[in-house]
Amino acid sequence: MLLVVSTSAQGVEEAFLQSYKLEQETRYDEAASVLIKVYDKKSYATNLRLGWLNYLSGQLMQSNEYYDICLKLKPLSIEARLGKTYPESSLGNWENVKSLYLQILEIAPNNYTANLKLAQIYFYAGEYTKAEKVYKLILNQYPFTFDVVIGAAWNNYYLGKLREAKILFKNALLLYPDNESAKEGLNLIK
């Protein structure tokens, strides 16, 4: 029995190794096929990997299905929720994407990615007041991180908080001195 388990585990390890090699060659369907040969519906790792590979190959519905299996296996999984945001975004299901980020924040309120992406969703939807609340949180946690600083700068600009926006645009230029977005923001304020 031990030999069978060892051989089976070795087959799974080899399939994962092969799938990574095929992914590097952008042969996503083949990378997924290798894993399907050793597929176990109860394997979180295999389902997570298949979710990613199906997303890369444009099989968005299948990708979602694999991520859903992951969430049944590990209901608190943040990585499966983050993974599921990719096919949902590609499908244009922005309410589902927002819901996934909110679920992540229920589990881990200070999750950087979920907070940043949620702030960006609010910003692009023109919901600047909602975005401001999230940007304030992550700006306090990551005060010198470009995506946070530039996002908060533009959000403040659209809220009419030009003094705050100017400070943030200048901070963005400290991070990336030639950044066109930060330069544009400063020029609009002058």
C-alpha cells in the first residue's frame, strides 16, 4: 500500500512539474491536460492550478468551476478568491469581482490586494467617497507604495481635495520621478 501511495504522489509531483514547464512555454491547454491525468476532485492544489491554467487558456467558465471547487474544499481560502477574480474580471462580472474582494476583507480586513482592487473598482465606477474610505486605510498601511499613492492622489483630485491630491502626486513622483500620471495630475492642479 505504501508503494502505491508513493507512486501516486510521485505521479502528481511529476504532473505539476510538467505543467509548470508547459506553462512557461505558454502551452496552457497541455499543462492542464497533464494535471487532468492525475486529477483528484478533493485536491485543493490541483483544482487551484487548473483554475489558473484554464484562465490562461481563455476557458473562463471552467476556470471559475475549479476555483469554486477550491472554495468548497477550503472555504476561507483567500488565494482561491483572488484567483477567481481573474476569470470574473475577464467576463466583465464586476459585481462578482467586488463581492469576492468583500469576502476576502471579511476574512482578512487588511488584505492589501483586496483593499487596493476594491478601491480601484470604486474609483473607476466614480464612487469616489467609497474609494476614499478604502484608500485612507491602505494609504496608512502602505504610505509609500506607488499604486496606493497614485490611486489616492487621483481619487482626492476627483473629490476636489486638491491640496491632498497635490501632496500625493508629489509623493508618487518621489517613487517614480518620470511618471506621466503624477505629472498630469500636478499640471491639472496648478
